[in-house]
Amino acid sequence: MSALRDRINAHLPIVLQFLSTASLVAIALSAICGSQSLKELAGSHEMGGSTEIHEGHSHQ
């Protein structure tokens, strides 16, 4: 039992570092995807707004 505990204690810092790095990568990827989604949303909102303005001017 002691040998298993020693193995776990020896590998624990490596595992924790890996989990920390993996979580930082996941956060970075979600931030990149979120910013791209916001750009698309803002772009589609601008396109929709300009279309409504053009339709309003053509009916006058």
C-alpha cells in the first residue's frame, strides 16, 4: 500500500501540471471561439441594420 502511495505522490505534480495546462488551453480556445461568435453576431447585426435603412429609404 505504501508503494502505491509513493507512486501517486511522485506523479501527482506532473498530473496537476498537465490538468492546469489543459484547463488554460480550454479557456483560451473558448475565448477565441467566443470572440469569433461575437464578431459574426456584430457583423450580422450591422448587415441587418443597413438593410432596414435601405428598405426605409426606398419606400419614401
